[in-house]
Amino acid sequence: QVHVVESGGGLVQAGGSLRLSCAASGSFFSIAAMGWYRQAPGKQRELVAAITSGGSRRYADSVKGRFTISRDNAENTVYLQMNSLKPEDTAVYYCAALDPLKRITIVQSMCLVTGYDYWGQGTQVTVSS
């Protein structure tokens, strides 16, 4: 069983920064692609950023230049550094893990909500104007 746990959400003013962390259990992490998604009230869950085990990254256009995804395989942790936050970034942020042994095209799969095998419970990020 793989467990994914997010932390680091909170309330911040527009223009501020937050860093989210996601810890995933087991040796699985070193080969997993990891993604950050978000879901605002009344909206669909959307990709924020994703990273493969080798460090290839994908970002949503809305966060390019402001958010950075990174990972520390020794600590089984993936991070999302969020700078220049805007009120429209307000959402519940979810971390997810993709098992590459179950996928043929990892980079394509990690850009899809349906491409992930394990999800965390989410952490709230609220950006005030």
C-alpha cells in the first residue's frame, strides 16, 4: 500500500509564497512520477505540475514562471514552491503518484488526472486579495 500525504497549505496574501510538501511511502517513490493537482470549488481537478523520476517536468500554463516542482528521492518527498500567488490559485491542492510499471507513456500519463494510481487527501491553499 502506498500512502501519499501533503502538507504546507495555508492562507497567504496575493504576491506571497508557499511551499507544499508531499511524502510518499516505500521504495516505490524513486521510480514514480509525481504530480500536483488542484481543485477549486465548482471546478474540475486540474494539473498544476508534474515530474518524472528522472526530473522531466510539466507545468500548467497558468503557473509557469511562478511555481516550481522538485523532488528529493532520498527523502521520498516532492515539493511545490509557489511564488507570486494570486487569488485564482486558491484551491485544494492534491499530490498524486503514478506507477510507471503500469503505464506505457509516462510523460503523457502524468498530465492526466486518470494517469495516477495514488492520491493524497489534499491541502487547502487560500490566497487573499
